[in-house]
Amino acid sequence: MLKLEGLKKSFGGVAATRDVTLDFADGSLTAIIGPNGAGKTTLFNLITGRFPIDSGRIMLAGEDISRLSRREIVRRGIGRAFQVASLFPTLTVREALAAAAQAHQRRETAMLVGFPTGAAMKHADEVMELLGLTRVAGILSRNLSHGDQKLLDIGLALALEPKVLLLDEPTAGMGPEERWRMIETVQRLWRARGMTLIFIEHDMDIVFKVAQTVRVLSYGSVLAEGTPEEVRRNPQVIEAYLGKSAHGSAEGAAA
Amino acid sequence: MTGRWRDLAWAGAGLLVLLLVPLFGAPPAIRDFIMFGMAYGLLAMSLNLLIGYSGLVSFGHAMFFASGAYAFGLAMQSGKFSIPAAFALAIVFTAVLALIVGAICVRLNEIYFAFLTLAFQMLFYNVILGWVSFTGGDQGLMGGIPRPKFLGIDLADRTQLYIFCSVAFIVCIAILRQLVTSPFGYTLRLIRDNQERAAFLGVNVPLVKLTCFVISACVAAVGGILLTLFVSGAYPNFGFWTTSGEAIFMILLGGSNVFLGPLVGTVILRLLNDITVTYTSHTELVLGIVILILVLGLRKGPLDLIAERLENRRQAAAQAVRDAADAGANGTGKGGS
Amino acid sequence: MDLDALMRCVGTTSCIVTQLTSGMIIGMLLFLIASGVTLIFGVLNVINFAHGSLYMIGAYAAWTFYQLTGSYFVSALGAAVAVGVLGVLFERFLMSKVYGSNVLMQLLVCYAVVLISDDLIKIIWGPVSLSMGMPVEFRLPPLRFFGGVVPPFYIFMIVAAMAIGLLLWLVIARTRFGNIVRAAAVNGPMVSALGIRVNLYYAAVFGIGSALAGAAGALAAPVRSLTPGMGFSILIESFIVTVIGGMGSIVGAFVASIIIGLTRSFGSIGFPLFVDGVMFLIMALVLIFKPSGLFGRPHNK
């Protein structure tokens, strides 16, 4: 579904990703892990066109999307939620989701009808139902609890009916119990929508229990990939997480 | 759509009230007050489409007010156009002007946007001042604006002029209302709240901003046309920066988060002006102090404060619903922390 | 449009000298104002829309001091210091209250200050325009270069403005004060965490920027007529200068000021009606091809 081929990006001479090549199968559930600064969020930023890539290619369902604008990439079916929920503070949950649905239906600039249109409303209600947000439908986004904000952030992406959904640390800032509830919701919507889902996660228990495949990034390169079992036993991964991280210094000197 | 019918009913009621005023023999001073209020009200209302709804702080909106006034006045003085044709021409001219200025400005960050709009307004003002043979320079369009009859309407008659302006005014307000309650209006709010995120929803942010800028300019132009018809002339100070400043101040006085807020602000400012001039010639000093008190004291417009109270009450009710749902679900939902 | 006149002017050295000096005068006044705008923006991230008023107050203050003392140098210095102090008060009591708010609130505060100061000027100095006349120190025979006549005061203005600009640049680039200011421009809270009282530096920067405007007003007083509202058009031009030169760059402000000054002086011969248009055209071209300005950092916020 989504293929990254030799992605390179550096900021002012500092390499953020170097030669990342990854393939995400249609309908798969993948976790991306790696120490802080490994380039996980940068990878999402490159895929979604927030920053232009220096070299490489991003293929979505056989189409090269690496030079497209942020907006075109969204239109092609890549949705995204952010590490810190990115919301519209003065819109209620229902309004925000309906507005997103309207943008998806390309009716966001319609001036002669009222907001929201019936179709957008129905769509917003479905998303609220799926994420358990119906009970907060009338609350302004800025007044939501942290967990509900994260859910709404995912909901905004879902309203665009993405083929590929990127979640940047969906469980960030949550207590253990809340995390599991969140990850159950993520699993539920993945099954319900049958899309390709990629998430960044720090909690290894969650990663190894939930993900079908795991990709490990370190210093902007792919360190390992495979099933949770394979990754867990990979000596390089163990070293990256536990050891003093000898890996990467040689490449660092070369760059 | 019940909301649509309710808005139309409000528009009808508003028009009725405006039209009843001359019937009941209101003194000319009151009618003049309302006429000025309608012209400047359109300026403030259209500017709030930018400032309040889209977060685009323009300091050059009077440029479009003046471009409507001058284009209409010059077209009428040329004697080649009927009033409806000149009206349309003035709006088209303003739209093209706004398209050019907007295309340069909307991609910039908000500080650049504020002072580039201010700068372009200054350019426009200087053109009016400098091109004496065409615009009359600092004397303005002299000699009156001819008002030939069209479709049996005679705008040289004060009452008919008043009715014409009231209808044009209400139509513009209704258009603005329709706009802000449409998907487009909500898209503007998306951009105001979080431009970055709006782009990630697939919204073409610069295009939406530019569209909003042009529409807003056209409504301001109508305000300028009404003023030109009313005072039978056009003057450079229509497009001076202080007029833009006043429009922003009207929005502050009324409130930017309430649809009719700027209109209320227009009325308050005109009253404030009228009251101050009876006591002192230093109106600017008084206005400046009022602005400082409002900005540094209240930090927002009075109507905004009231609207916020109401919103808080609504939110408390909505949160009570959520808490009840959470308690009922007994742990299957998510606890509001 | 009279491009022939421009061609004829460029053909004679005397005309070139005259236009060059008058262009430099316009440019240097602009530079003093624009460098204040750009300095305040660079450090505090606010646009001081009231900067033109400070220039006006500087000119009026210099006029009064000159009436009192009879010495232009004392008056100019006094005006700069007085406006600097005024700037600090303005920053502490008004602007600092709206740093966190949106641009609209900052704009309104400045708008209020412009209204108040214009009216106060009318109350104190009267609504009619004043003129200082050539100060006694400069009542000297004009200098001649290549057939062009240059009043000595013009030379003083240009040299003084350049000296002030150089001093400003040295202070910002070479001193401990400048280091802290530049650090605060990038990350105020961080500097504050180091135990430095950032607010003090903010006030100082605002004061310096204001003093520059005051100095510009004092330098302009002998050659411009003093009217309430005189600060506005030079404010707009200084904005154009900062856009062309690049927000936050003093060197950029210098180069752009000279570009605009010369455009004005030579343009007034060749295309008097289109001088403003040409200035805006230059600005629009810079915005399209190098949005951060000729010497600015990229500002893609």
C-alpha cells in the first residue's frame, strides 16, 4: 500500500532520516518504535508532505506522491493524528468532525447550503460512534479531557476516510489504564475500517501485543523489522534500547 | 432548514424596522444617523469576516470602501452608466483590486499581512491624492453624483434613496449571514483556529483566504457606494488609514464573536463620536483612551464577554450530559479528567 | 511621466549630486526609523505601529529644545533621549501587556497611542505646521561637489545617521548586551531561565528603537515641516524598507533605505506620479522572489 524508497532528509546538515526504505502491506497494523530523536515523527512529516524530502520516493498504491502538496497527499488518502492533539479549539466535537467530513467531500467551500450538510453530519455521527465520542458531541474541543482530545484528533483524520492512517503516539500522556482503552479503540477502528494503520509507540507491552509487524528506527535509519517476536530477539534492537548505543557513530562521522 | 428560515425572518424584520423609521416621521438627523450607520456598518461587518471569522487582521480594509465609492462616483459622473451598472462596475473593480492585493498578502504570516494591507491602502490613498485630474485629489469627487432614474426608482428623492440603501444593506447582511453559517464559513473558522491542521484536512488554505478577502472587499465596496450616494461625493479620507482603524475599533466595541457585533460597535462608535464632539474637539484623544481601557481592561468587546458567559453556561450543560454518560457507562467510557 | 528629464539629469553631474544627496537624506531618515522597527520586531516579535508617532514627537521635542537652548546639538540629543524614555514607558505600561495576545490587540494599542499622541501634539504645539529653520550651527555657505550644491546640514545628517547605525550594529553584534538581546530574540524564556531579567532587556530594546525614531525626528526637524500626523507616511515607508531588507536585519534596513531613498529622489524627476507605485513594485517583487527579504532569515511561520 505504502512504500518508502530510500528517504533522505536533513535539517541544516543534520541528517534526520537517512535512506529509509519500508513497505507497509495493505490492511496491515504496524508499530514504529525507536529511541527519542530516531526520526519517527520526521518520517510522518515526510510522508504527509509537511517537509519536502531531499531524495527518495514515497509510493502510495503504486503512485509516486513524494512531490505532491500536503493537501494532495491528504486527498490521496493519507490521514494523520498528531503527538500533541491538533484541534480546532472553538468548534464543538460534532462541528469539527462535520467540517472535516465536508472537507473530505470537497464541499468545504460551498456557500449556498447550511453547515453541516446531511451527509457530513451522518459521517460525523458515525465517527463519534466508532470512537465513543457521542457523549461529548456538544463540547468545545478546548474543553475536552486529554484522552478525548487525542480521540478527536484521530477522529478528524478518520472523517477523511483514509486508506493509510498515521498515528503519532496515540497513548502519549496517558495513565496505564487509559492507554489500554485507547489502544483497544485503535484496534477496533482498524478492524472496522480495514485500512493500513501505522502508529508510533513507546510502550513496548502495547507494541508487542498489538502490532502485526514492528519497524525499529534508530538515528534516522531502519534498524530492524519483522514480527514482534523477531524484533524482540534482535540483538541490535536490544543494544539500541539497553546498550550505550555504539551503533550509528560510524555513520554519524561519515555524515 | 429551520435556521435558514429564522435568519430570513430576522432579515425581514430588520428591513421592516428600517423602513418604518421614515414613515413615522423620524427627524432627518435620525435618518442620517442610520444611513451613515449602514454604510460604516457594512465596512465593519465585512472586515469582521476577515478578523473575526478567519483570523486575518487586515489594517487596510478602508481601501475597498474607498474603491467602491470612487469607482461608483466616477462611473456616475462619466454619465455613461445607469446606477445598477455603475453599482456592478464598482463591485467588479473592487473585486479585481482585492484579488491583486490579496494574492500578494494571504500567504504571509499575520504580522506581514497586517502591515502590507496597511501599506497597500496607503498606496491607494496616495493615488487618489496624486491623480488630481481624475479623482479631484484632496478635494474629492466634487460637483455631486448624478442620480438618474432607473426602473422607476428616483434616488434623488431622499425617501427612495433611504429605502434603496436599506434594501442593499439588508441584502448584504443576509449574504454575510448565509456565508458564515455555510460550510465555507466553518472552513474560515477552521483556518482561524488551526491553519496547519486545516491543511491536513485537505483544505486549500490560501485559496479559501483569498476568496474570503475578495468577498469581504466587495461588501465593503457596497458600503462605500451607499456612502457616496448618501453624501453625493467621495473623499480621500474614505480610504485613509484612520477609517480602517475605526472599522477595527467598531469590531472591538461590538465584539468579533457575535455575528451582529460589529454593527452594534458601529452604532456605539458613532454615538460616542457624536457625544464627544459636543463636549470637546479632541475626539481622537477620547477615542484613544477608550480603546486603551477596552483593550487593557476588558481585553475583548462587551458583546463578546456576554457571548462568552452564555457559551460557558451551554458548555457546563453539555459537560453534565457527558458526566452522566460516563457514570452510566460505569467505566466502559473514558473518564473526564 | 517625464523620463527625458531623468535622462537629462543623469547627464549632468550637478543634478546627480543634488539628487544623490536628497535621496541619501530620505534614505537615512528612513533607515533610523526602520532600524528601530526591525530591532523591536526582531527581539520582541511585535510590530510597533506607533513608531511614526515617536518620530513626530522627536521632531517636536527638538523644536522646543531648540527654542529653549538655541543649540541644535543639545536639542537633537535631548529629543532622542526624551523619546527613548517615552518608548520605555510605552513598552512597560502598554505594549508589554499585550505581548501574548494576537496581532489585533497590539494593533489596537498602537492605534490608540497614535490617536492620543496626534491629539496631544495639537493641544501642546497647535494644529498648524511649524518649522525650525536651519539651525545656527549650520548657517554656512553651501558646499559644491562637481557643480552640485549641497547644504552642510545634509552632510551632517547623512554622517550622523550612518554613525548611529554603525554604533547600533556594533552594540548588537559585539557587546555582551547585544549577545543577550540576540539570545532573547531567539528564545526569551531560555534567557530568562539563566537568571537574566529579560523584561529589562525588552524595555531597553524598545527604548533604543524609540530613541532612534526620536533622533530621526530631530534630524528631520530643520528640513521638514512639523505637522500632527507627520509620522504616518514615513512609517509606511519604513515598513516597506523592513520588508525589502528583511525583518530583523539592520544591514538589510540600511541597504533597503538607500534603495527607497534613491528611488524617491530620482523618481520624483522621472516619474513623479508613480514613485509610490515603483516602491510597492520593488516590495512586491522581493515578496514574491525572496519572501524573507534581501537580508532576512526565512520566516515561514
